[in-house]
Amino acid sequence: MPKDAMFSEEEQVLRQAGKAVGDERYKDSPLHAEFVSLVNGYQRLFKQVRRVISVSDKQQHGLIFELEQAFESFARTLVTTIDAKHRLTAGHSERVTEYALFIGDKMGFSDEQMEVLKYAGLLHDIGKIGVPDAVLTKNGAFSPDERLKMNEHATWTWQILSVIRLPRNLREIPKMAACHHEKMDGTGYPYGLKGDDIPFFSRILAVSDVFDALTSRRDYPKYDREKILSTDPMSMEMAFSILTKDQNIHFDPTVVSVVLNHRTEFETMWQYLHTNQAAGG
Ligand SMILES: [Fe+2]
Ligand SMILES: [Fe+2]
């Protein structure tokens, strides 16, 4: 296939993204600056891919490896922008990813599936870039309107990731990442999906996400259904009992059973992640 034909679809997407960057209607969005740097970063990556294709086979292997590394650091940099905006949840996406990968590993996922799960985990809350700072960093309970704005981060996640021309094997990530707040009984958000309609990887992220939220320090109180608890990290025992109690309501029981069958390893991982990363949750 001629090289130009190979890239025509990608170039079209980048041209559309470039147009969106210049669109006056988006200028006032809190997302605009991040969106511009995201598009620029991806354009640079695209140029690198073109370079890889133009060199000899011998050089390709090393360059593709470098490209994968560049993509991973690009994704981690995006995550860092969220950490910088909201210091009390710093490290959250990295920890959620580690918990999700642990579950995937115990379920016998292939290397390709683990790769998808890793990026869905790292990028699941990237939509928080679109939440106004006054809401994101509020120290206290949300008003109903603020809660709505906060919940919009899930749809922002889908929108932001959909703009990126992801490698073919990662194309399901926008949906998987955006559905991490869906619940098995259909009362979650943003789409109110139910049971098997929720992507399976999103169900893994849901368990990992809540486990990390419960067992990390927060700047607003934790809730157990309607009951207000505290901002302190919850004990492992209590977190496990919430996962158990909310099976089939919030969580996929298959995923919860993997966690419950490996409680000790989960506790060890929690300890490791909280001593080797900035404290927070
Ligand atoms: Fe989230
Ligand atoms: Fe999260």
C-alpha cells in the first residue's frame, strides 16, 4: 500500500482536530488549553510514526519500541495534569490502574488486553480537565449543581479520548474509560447502562476506582450509600465489606470475587502504592 494511502484517515482526523483547536466557540472552555497541547502532542507522535515507516526494517523495531514508550509517557503526562489540578487525588489514576491490572492478571488476560486495561485505567478520569476548578478542588460537599458538573467528567473523558487517533488496538478505550461510573443496576452515570451492557473492562475499573477512593484520604467525606462517613482512609475490612454488599447493585460479582479471593495481596499492594506514591486519594 502506498505510504500516503496508509495515513490518509489519520491525517483527516488530525485536520479535524486542528480545526477544532481554532474554533472560536471552544476558546472559553476550561478544556481549551489542555486540548491544544493534547492535539499538538499527538501531531508530534504522528510525525514520528511516519519516520518509523520510512526507515529500514532493521531500524524499525527499535523505533517502534521508542514510539510505544513515547505514547505511554504522553498518556502519563496527561494524567499528571489532572494530579496537578487536584493535589488531594494525586496518584489516584496510577493506583486504579495497578488494581485493575492485578485483577486482569488474575483473570488470565492476554498482553494485548492488559495493554488496553492499562490505558483505560490511566486515562479514566482525564475528563476532570473539563470540570471547573471551583468544583474540582472544592473542600466540602457538592451542591446538586456542582455534583452534576463533577459527574460530567465521565462524558468529557469520552470526548477527549475520542479526539485522539488511538492505535488500532486501543480504539475501545474512550468508551471503556468513560463508563467507569456505570453501575450494574443501571443507576450509574453518564449513560445509566445496566449489567452486561457495561463494557467488562469498565466494570473492572469501577471496582478499582471505588476501592481506591475508599482506602485513600479525600478532601470531601466518603459515603456508604446515604451514610456520610469521614475523609480518612477506610480500613481494608470495611472497603471489602462495601464491595461485597454492593455486588450486583454497583459492582460485577465476578470482579469483586477476584478481589476477595486475593485480599492479602490487595492489602500488600495498597501498602506499597501508598508508601511509594504521594499520599492522597
Ligand atoms: Fe471518575
Ligand atoms: Fe477515578
